[in-house]
Amino acid sequence: DPHGKFSIDPQFGVIRTKKQLDHEAQSVVVLTVQSQLGNSSAYSSTQVNVSVTDINDNPPVFLTKSDKVTISHTQPPGTAVYIAHAEDKDSGLNGAIKYSIASKQSDAFSIDPSLGVVNLTRTVFAEKQQEYTLHIAAEDCGSPPLTSLLAINLTDRRLDSLAVKIVILDINDNSPSFMSSPLSYVMEDVEVGFLVHHIIAKDPDEGRNGQVTYHILSGNENKAFVLDKITGLLTTAQFLDREVQERYSLTVMALDDGSPALSATQVLTIIVLDVNDETPVFLKQLYETAVHENRDPGEFVIRVEAVDRDAGLNSLLQYEILPGAGYEKFNMNSDSGELVTAASLDRETQEDFSIKGSSCHDLGSPSRSSTAQLCLTVLDDNDHSPLFAKTQYQISVTEDLEEGSAILDLSASDEDAGLNGEVMYSLIDDTYGAFAIDGVTGSITTTKALDRETKSQYTFRAVASDQSTHFPRSTTVSVVVHIDDVNDNDPVFLQNPIRVFVPAETAVNEIVATVRAEDVDLGSNGAIVFNLMMAETVFQIDVKTGDIILWEPLASKNFSSQLLVTASDQGIPPRTATAVVIIFTEEQEEVISFSHSLYETSVPENSAAGGH
């Protein structure tokens, strides 16, 4: 320990440092340590090897503070243009150096962090920048790392960095480049000579090599534009119409005056902006369609459509229904032109709608508009049942009608249309075979001879049905047919002949017999009066009661008489029946005998009851 950097405890042998150690000055110290027993001369020694571990206490240092290199602009990207070198006294990672560009004026250069090699990242042009200054910093890999910038004057961080000046040699190798936008807009209604665009191209070369002229190579359809080759001002040469052509793609060349001349081209897109100079046009002037009745509000009816050749808001259309008859029953979507119902429609109330004002207008300023006509037919649903003219039919007919006679014409109406409104008639209930109905006319006729005495009233139902193929509807009505009487029945005696025994002493005005007769007809047709057919002085008959009264005393005890009594109804003409009344006393009894032993006759079929 020639420099006295260590001390040792004489009793316990603990070695301590006395001075600051420096790994960079001496990384290993070999100490010889001696031990002695008391004051004796006996001792022993040993070696202690002390390795001084490095700490990162030295920053990297560049051997030079500035440098300069010259390169040609023709060097391709990736070319190494400079190698930076710094030293760090530390060892291991503490002495391993990483390089970086601390301050640079361009992204044209990069540095390899391990090797310090500066490379081109892109082509450089003297016309743009002839000189670049790179400030390169070095940093070790210690923890914490130290950088070459730590040792510099803090007022200027570049004092202890490596400043490398890179100079680019210039030649005339640049083509013109366009500075103006490749896109331009112009309104379609501008006048001829209107300035559309200013084309600008720059050439970084100097002198004639940097002087640029402008030319249109292609895309100038119909010679719509003219280009000033010196100023680059592009103006209209004729009127524009966006609806004819809304976009021009002009290939424009910028040409320098070098030798050989260099050039550049640009596709200049010119968008012709719209003005609202087109009126919307409906695809049809008349829209016709049909819609079913009874649908819920919101039922789709039809979509009207118009086109507007303008663009943007000038071509966006809004649709509406102009006020008119029936328009309140519909709504129109202002954007799509779809017409829907606003209420349920009833064909029976209104079958056709002619909306003369379906309008559309664009959103331009000022707006332009047009109209079309809508004709809508409401299609029928079978929503009405046939309706009879009366709630009940009653009719009286005489019983002597012939078979096939029409007695009643039913009438039912249906407000629906087509088959839904076509009515057919039929009878339900038993008519006992007496009646039938014409399915088309509704006329009810007899199908057999009527007889009031058999049945005096018929009650049945008639049905009126529509002919809908889907869910037909029907209505019934009650029909009552009263059969009126006609005088078609003769009076009928309850007994014929009548044998009456009358004592000879019977007093005058005494009832000796009563005849009875019936007539099944009604009213006067069935009201019977009795009469004696021949003049009679002995007996009289009560015309109403049929009582036979002794009018004079009997002439003898052997008296006998045969009276012919008629029973007549009061019909027009009246009908009459005859009965024989045999009157005898007790001393005289008449023996009655038939005039024939066999009676034969013929009777027509269907003869009325009570017929003689």
C-alpha cells in the first residue's frame, strides 16, 4: 500500500479504506498483511487481493469537437457519410458507448447507435439545403448512464457534443415540382375569362434551369380552359354546365428551360360546382294506383319520384301533398315521396281520389319545384252485409192463386262493389213446399195451390247473401204470408137427411126441428143462412138459426111432409147446400129407401174440401 489508501485494525485485522479508490487508475491492489505474536519475533504474512469494482463515474468524451465532410447529392440512401468516435474510461457496460444525434436540422441522416456510423436516410438536394450540421452525443450504458453532454457548459448543450458539418455539392438535376393544389373548384355559372386556378411550380435550380413554363397536355375537352404559359393562370374559355360535365382532369406540364429541359406533370382536377338551375322533374306526370279500404292508418299507397339534375342541396328533394279534396286522408314522407294513409279509407264513402297537387321542391336557394297528379282508387273490402228494404215483410194473398204466382218481390242492396255487392236470395225454414224464391230477382212465387182452410199463415226467413269469394256476408229477414179466404167451400149439413117426429097436437110456433150446417170459409163466405126451397105454409125456418117452426096446426094425425132446406153462405157468388127434412106424426112413419141401390160418380183430384 505505497499510497496509504488502506488501514488495518491491529487487534481484529479489519482492513478499511483510507482514501478514494479509482478503478481507472488501479483496478487491483495486492496487500501484504503481517501478523506478530506479542513482542516476540515470531510473525507470519499473507496476501490480500483487493479488486476495485468499476462504477460509472466517467462520461464518454469525443476526441474532437467538430468535423466537416463533403458529399455528392447523388449518394443513395444508406450511404455512410461519417464515423463518430468517443472514449469512456469506465469498463464493462459503464464504458460501452451508444451514439445519437442530439440536434439535427433534417431527417436526412441517421446514426448507428453502436458504431457511430452516420448514414443517409434519403436523397439530399443542394437546391433545397446545401449544408447540414449534426450534433452527435455519446452515452454510456451504465446505471445510471452518463452522457457526453453532462460535461459541457450548461449554457450551450452543444459545447461538448460533436458538431459535424455536412456540405452537399449542387448540380442542375432537379425537375420542376408543383406547389399548387391538384384540385380546384369553379361555379358553373361563371363568365368566360373567369380565373379558375393559379398553377405554380418551383424548380430549385438556378438561372434558366429554374425558369418554368406551363402547358396543358390533355383533358381540356371542348377547349373549356386556357392556360397562360408564363403566369400559370388558368381561366375559362367558354361557359360551363355542370349537368353536361362536372369534372375535368387536365394533365398540366411544368417545363424548365435547362438543357436538356426537365419537366413535371400534374393531373389538375377541376370540379364544376352546381348552381340551382334545374327544376325537379317527376318520373310520371300522373300516378295511378289502388289501395284497399279499411286498412290501418300508415298503409303504404304509392311512392312518387322526381329527379333533379343539380347536385348537393340543389338536388335534394322534399315531397308534399298540396291542399285539395281528400288530401287530409293521406300523408307523404317528405324525404322518400312515399304516400301512406292518414286514416282508414271507406270506399262506400269515397271510391276515387284525384289529388292534383303532389309537389316536390329542391333545397336550393331559391328553391325550384314541380307538381304531379295522383289518382287513387279505393278497392272494395266485403265490409257491408246486404240490407233488405224492410226489417220484416208481411203480405196477404188469396188462397185461389194459381201455382207459380208471384206474391212478393224482395229487394236487398249491398254497398260493396263487384261480387262483394252482388246479392243472391234464398229461403230458409220450411215453407211446406208452398213457396220458392228466385235467387237473382228475389221474387217469391207459389209452388202449389194454397188452401187457407189447411194453413192460413206461413212464416219463414229469406236470406240475402253477397257473392264474395272470401268471407261472404248475409242478412235474413222474416216473411209472413197471410192466406186470405175465398169462397171455395160449400156449406155442409151436419146431418142429411133429417127425420123428425112431430106429435099431431104440437102447438103452432113451436120449434119442431133444427138443422145445422157449417162452412169452413171465413166471414161472409162462411156465414150461413137457411131457407126452404119451396113455398111452405105449414112450416117456416129461421134463416139464422136453422130452427124449423110449426106455422099452422097439423091437418091430421097421419100427417107427413118432406122439406128441402138450403144452407147458403154470403160469399160472392154464394155457395149453397141442400138437405132433406122428413117430418111425420106418430100414426104415420115414413119408410125411407134409396132411389138407387148403387151410386157412381167421379171426383176431380185436388178438389177443395167441402165440395159437392
